[in-house]
Amino acid sequence: MDLGIAGRKAIVCASSRGLGKACARALAEAGCEVVMNGRSAATLEAAAAEIAKATGAKVTAVAADVATPQGQEALLAACPAPDILINNNGGPPFRDFRELTRQQMIDGVVANMIVAVELIQKVIDPMTSRKFGRIVNITSGSVKMPLAGLDLSSGARAGLTAFLGGIARSVASSNVTINNILPGAFDTDRLRGGLSKTAEQKRISVEEAAKARRAAIPAKRFGEPAEFGDACAFLCSAQAGYITGQNLLIDGGTFNGAF
């Protein structure tokens, strides 16, 4: 399927690995010029080279922390007028809410809510003036199904979802859409790290922890990052202009609800 976005310019935050990298690749496959971002220059450069070689797309790597004004400036210097923005950032680790300090809570809200809002502030008016814009925020399945221990992540990402709900409707007439993708358990470094911690806490093997996690998913498997990337690319497509303000849950059926 031709997504109608060949030649469009895309910024994908936190895309040196995992779901962000999958989104960068899918957009590159669709013909976009992609600006990738990460904090580890070596990992980022390797990922950018891999995607450029596989797709033939123009891929630019910007090593920066987008939580800082300097990082955001570097990202937008590389792509001053993006047509597509994928907001992504790692969430805080599992932690009992009783242990959270005030600063940790502030840092979590900055990383998983404020940074995305700041970047949207910088790109949305040029998008509306050009009558094309696609913004996708990678949040979490925990926005719909909160998990104890991920309270800070769930709260900050739910805050971002609510914050952008009205904004999405205000720019829809300019062919600018804002949507969220809520991942469940995908086969990424983050998932494997969580399984290792679970195994350690329960004094079981990592494979046993993985088996138990898979058993709780109706699809009986973990998601493949490429599946996520393809869904993201579709939301960025020309054909998705009538989809906005939505939360796409991709979790293999884990969330047990009709809506």
C-alpha cells in the first residue's frame, strides 16, 4: 500500500532501538526522509546506517537528549519543518509509588508529558500552514490499564493524552492529526530488562518469566516491533487524515474491554 508520504520529512524521537527504531524504519520504507534521535551516539549511528542501507532513504542521526532545550534545538536544526513528528521517550522504571521523591515525579512528568508538548508547540503552526501534519505519541497500554509500580509512567502519559485531546480537534481542519499508540508487551530491550527483573524478584529463570507473561496475553506471544512501526506509519499516511485524537491500543488483546 502506498501511504502517500514519500518525500515527507519525519522526526522520530528515541529511535536508536526498540519501538522508535521500528517506526523510523517503517517511515523510511514509506519514502520519508527521517531524522532519528537517541542519546547514545554509537547506537544511534549504527541504527541510522542500518535503516539507510535497507531502505535507501535519507536518514539523519541527531544524538541529543530531547528533554533539554539544547536537545530539542539540535533536533529541529536538523529538520526545521517536519511533516511528521513521532514523540517517544523511555518511561521510569518499576517503583513503588511510596518510594518516589518529588524530583523523581517531576522528572517523570517532564520526560513523558512535557517534552512531547514542547516539541508539538514548535512544529504545529508550520504544519497547519502547510495543511499537512501527522503527530503520533508513543505512550503505553498502562494508560488504559494502569499497573502498580508504573504509576508515574501511567500518570504522565495519561496527562499527555488528555492535554492533547482538545488540541487534536483544534487543528483537524488543517489536515493535522494527533494520535497516540499504546503498546503492550513488545519484544524489545525494555521488555527483556523487565523480565530479568521479574525473574530476579521471583527467583525464577528469565524464560519462565517470559512464558508466564506470554500466557497472560490472548495472542500468546509478544508483539514484533515491525508490527508497531507499520501501524505508526499508517497513522502518518495520507489516508489517515480522518483519524485524530485517538488511542490505538496494540497489546495482543490484553486489555479486556469492549471499548
